Amino acid sequence: MSETTTIRVLINQAPHDLSVGATLADAVQHAGIQPPFAAAVNLQFVPRTHYAKHSLNDNDHIELISPITGG
């Protein structure tokens, strides 16, 4: 029986494979998004100070949202 070494997550509705044990910080780096932005995992906001501690699971839905300026 082989052990799975990757998980599949959705980042802004696009599938991405990350290593087992990946954190939200890893997903942000993988996505290449630049600040400012907010992040949510499975519709729950995650503060920036928790990105490195927030472990991801297979099939998590990650939203990285940049602010829209204008009037």
C-alpha cells in the first residue's frame, strides 16, 4: 500500500497539488499572490499571523482575495 505524499486543494477554484502537511503559507507561496490580500479556508477567514500554523487538508477550498479599489 503506497502512502500519499500530496493533497489536492482548490485555490481560487483552480486545483493545485501540495505536499502532505502543507500550510496556508505554503499555498500562498505556491499561488504567487502578492499582498495585500485576505485568505479564507473553507469560507473561514484566516488571519495573516496564522498562515504558517494553519494546516491544510485534502479538498480544502482556499480563497485569496485582493482588495478592489475605485469608486
